Amino acid sequence: MVVLDMESFEMVQFDSEAYFKLQEAEEDAELMDKRYSAKEVWKAMMEAIERRCQAPGSS
């Protein structure tokens, strides 16, 4: 039996979730013909953040 403090447990959970999200993204990428540059991804992320910050009820 392994006992972890809460901080260590949360780190393991985060690492596991990040790994599975990356694995899922790789699988999706194999099914698609379209590829995005880092610049395109960054621009889309910034636009999404800006829209969310401007949405009614956002803090």
C-alpha cells in the first residue's frame, strides 16, 4: 500500500490527466489532415481567453 500526502496525490493526478489529454490529442491528430502551427494555436487560445473574459458574468 502506498500513502501519499495530498499535494503529492494531486501532482500524480495532474500528471496522469495531462498524459491522457496528450495521448487523446495525438490520436485525434492521426485522424485529421489539418495541422496547426504554434502561432495559430497561440492566437486561437488568446482569442478564446479574451472572449471568456469579456463574457457577461465573468470576473
